[in-house]
Amino acid sequence: MSETAADIEAERELTLARLITDYQTTFGSDEGARVLADLTRHFDPMRAVFCSATQFDLARAAVSDGQRQVLIHIFMHVSREITRDGKVGRLLPKVILPEMPESTPLPELP
């Protein structure tokens, strides 16, 4: 018995809905929100990827863009709506991250 295109699409939708729920569970916890806030502070997705033309470094720009894309991917999954029937819905209007005071000490790296 072969799967139809509709069956394959339904399975893909269900898999994506589960994954989005996993992202929301992970980053919706207090610990996950702190991690996401820390990542945002270090790899701000709103910052410019490219620097001035005189100081342009292609490798550095690629790394910076990669960091930014990871955060955007997380934000997109965290801010997706899952409908009552388990389907992936629209993007919610805003993702609210907890404020991290500047005085919060970060662990020292070895």
C-alpha cells in the first residue's frame, strides 16, 4: 500500500507540529528562556551582518550570518501557533523574552 501525496504532507505537518511544540516547551521554560536571552545578547539577530567596506571579512560575515540564522530559526518555531487539531498555524505577533538584568553574572569560561 503506497502513501498518497496527501498522506505524506499530513505526516510532514504532524512532524513539524511536534518539533515546534518541542521548541516551545524547551525555550518556554525558565531555563530555556534564560538560554535564549543569553544567545540573543551574544548573537543579536537584529545586528548588521556586514561591517564597513574597508573592514569587510567574508568569513566573519558568514559566521555572523549563521549565528543570526540559528536564532531566527528558533524564534520562528517558538512563535508559531499550533491549532487545536495539531496543525501548524500562523506566526504569533510577538515573542516575549524575559529581561535579563545587566548585573546577572555570566559563568567564566575555562
